[in-house]
Amino acid sequence: MASFAVAIGETVGTRVLVVEDDADVRSSLSEVLRQEGYNVAEAADGAAARELLSEQSFDVVTLDLRLPVLNGVELLASQEKPPPVVVLSAFSYFDQVEVQRRFGNKVSAFLRKPATPLLVLAAVAEAARAS
């Protein structure tokens, strides 16, 4: 199992896009990542995320699957070569096996909400190392 401790030097300059429609969850997740030294951008829906992904470079994306305007499934399908994606979802239709079957190597990790901050940090760090 990966270590939860990540050296700040490993995260400085690492760009993470947090895609989450719940403002409180998005804000909390972004704050946790910023406290660890990540450079964080936020999107409240899939359309905003797609626009950011076309304009900027990110090392990791955290992605909720149930989003307004353009959902996470549609967003992933629209990306030919996205950065590593950490899916954070409470959507019961999807589990790790289904996400891997549908999206293969586009998804670095699948976490069921609510996920602890340490688990999220470990998944993002692992995805960043793989990018």
C-alpha cells in the first residue's frame, strides 16, 4: 500500500483540477490539496472542466461522475488522452470494476465518497507520480 505521507517538494508545481458540483466538497478537497502544496484549479461541472482541460495543462484530475451540464462519464469519453484521473463518486451504479472496464487507463484510482483526506492525498500523489 502506498504511503500517505507526501513530501511537499513532490507536490510543489503539481497542478490538480478538482471537478465537483458540491461547492462544500469542492472547497474542502481543494483546501486539503493546497495545504499539501498542490496548485489547484476548480470546476463545478463537466463543461467547465472540459474548457479548463483544453486551455491548461494538469497533472491530475479529481472527478465526480454525477455532474450537471456534462457528467463525468461524458467528460472522460470526450478526452482522448486526459491526465491521470482520480474518480471520487458516491454514484452507486459505478464501482472500481465498472470504471476500469469503461475507462481503462484513463482512470488512475476510484474512491467511493466519502473518502478520507489521507486516502485522497495518497491517490492524487500516486496519480501524479504516474503522469
